[in-house]
Amino acid sequence: MYTFNSRIRYSECDNKAVLTLGALLNYFQDASTFQAEALGVGGRYLLEHNLVWVLSSWQIVVNRYPGLCEEVETGTFPYAFKGCLGYRNFLMRTTEGEVLAQANSLWTLLNLQQQTMAYPTERIKQAYETEERLPMVYAGRKIAVPEGGVQEEPILVRKHHLDTNNHVNNGQFVDMAMNSLPADFVIGQMRAEYKMQAHLGDELIPYVAKAPGLCTVSLQNRDGRPYAVVEFAEKEADRECNDEIR
């Protein structure tokens, strides 16, 4: 497992001085980038071979959000390669070993010139050592969008939403979807399914379906085609507390 140590920064915290889900996702994304660069199959290598890894789905399960200045270790490893697909786990834990969060993800390797799926090169296959996947409850990749939801105000894609591939970064989709959550909703699990790329100037319309302890957000175009579908499940203890207050 590739790991790196860090300390939770003020800029990564919410109004309760704990790490946000968006910042946690960035830690995980950075971990996979750091590992690829350390192994010599990172951004420059991929660009030279007209390749890019595109995230297809996330499942992040949070046990506890670390607080401001808390020291953490973030780790990642691939556990399988199947054709053009790569399966990767992530975790964040304290320096004492408490597991704060775990994640599962599916990635697709694309050929940039042909815009088609590509098989990993021999260099990529030799660089990564697969490990046994984490012991967590694995949810399905496909996310059903419930009927009876409502449309919210459109979101215009701006420059700060883009990554080095010049499309909306996967974490930005999640941040957009989080704006539709109730103020007291504490996320225990997030699942995201990415359908198509969004670019500068595109307009994303949130279609939001809410149920007790669950909120599903489909970020769609004007024709109703989803760019990404994000599902948030509330932490059980917080949901029970909020139900009592309501």
C-alpha cells in the first residue's frame, strides 16, 4: 500500500472544524496520483502514451471525520485489473491506527486520441502490485435515481471546476451535489457514478430526490441526460438524532 502522512488543515474543514467529505475525496485522489508518480506511470508517462485514467465510480464510507490539526495517514492500492478497468481501494486512518474512512473505486483507461477504452501497457501492469481488497461492505456501482424529485437551480461550469484533463473533476461533481443536502445531514456514505464529461460553459441541472436518511442528486443536462449521479446516506446515529429534533 502506498501511504502519505498529513495534518488536517483549516482550509479543509467545515464550520465544525472537521474534515469535509470533499477534502477527504481530494486526499484519496491525491494518494492515487502520488503513487502513480512514484512508480513512474503518472501524468507525464500517460500523456506520452496518449492515455488517461478516468474515474467511473466512487464508494466512500466514513466512520469518523478527523478534526482540525489531527494527524492522519492516507493510503491506496489497486486490487484488480480487468481488461481496461482498474479497481482501487483507499483508506484514511489516525497515527494510532483508527480507520477513519475507506473507499472503493473503479477506473477506466482511455486512449485520448481515439477516445476509446485502452488496455494497460506492460509498464503499467508491472509497476502496480495488487493487494487483497479492504474488508468493507461493497455497494453496487449503478445508482438508481428515484422518481418524484425536484429540479434545482442550474450550475454553470466555470474554470475552477476543471482539472488537467479540461473537464469537470470528479470531486467537483460531488461538491456540487452536496449543495442540495439539508444543513444537518452528516454523510456516512457517498456513492458516485460518472456518466459523461462536463466542460467549460456546460450547464448542470441538479435533480434531487430525498428520502429519510438518503439523498440522491442527478446532475443533468437540459435533455435530462446525467453527467453524474451522487447518492448520500446519512450516518445512522446522526439521522436518529435529527429525526427526534424534527
